[in-house]
Amino acid sequence: MDFTHTWLPFIYLYGLGGILFVAGIIITIKSGSFDLNRHAHKKWMWILLFGFVWYLMMHALMTWAALDIIPVYTVPIVLLGLVAIFIIVTLKLRRVGDA
């Protein structure tokens, strides 16, 4: 498969989508709806950013696996590693919020 059928849609999806995602977050911060000084809002910022990276990585890994760049079993291993990172950071954020 060539670049226009594999990576161009990926770049469009996460490039334009990422720009709109970041613009939306900036708008909510500037409007005062999203205050990063509040613990709950920091937690939601983490969830939003992690969710974007999660889908980006899942899509990229599956594309690489489909193109035989990486073995298929690498996909769930990397995604489980990301879940572990999410849990660790979430627990640390919870401890900071409780203190």
C-alpha cells in the first residue's frame, strides 16, 4: 500500500483533529470553563490528553501491524503498557488531590 492510502488519512485525522482538539481546550481554558488550578480539572485534562494519545497510538500500531512493520502481538503489549501508565498517573493525581 502506498502513502496516500495508509499514512495520509492518519496524518489528516490526527493532525487536523489534533488542531481542533487543542483549539477546543484552549477556548475552554480562556473562557474560564476549564481551570487547571482545580484538581478535578487537572484530572480531566489528563483523561482528555491520554484519550487522544491512546487512539492515535492504537491506530498507528494497527497500521504498522497491517503493513508488517511490527508483529501483531506488539499491539496489545504496547496498549497494555499505556494502560499501566494511565493507571499510575491517575493514582498519583488522586494522591495529590487528597493531600
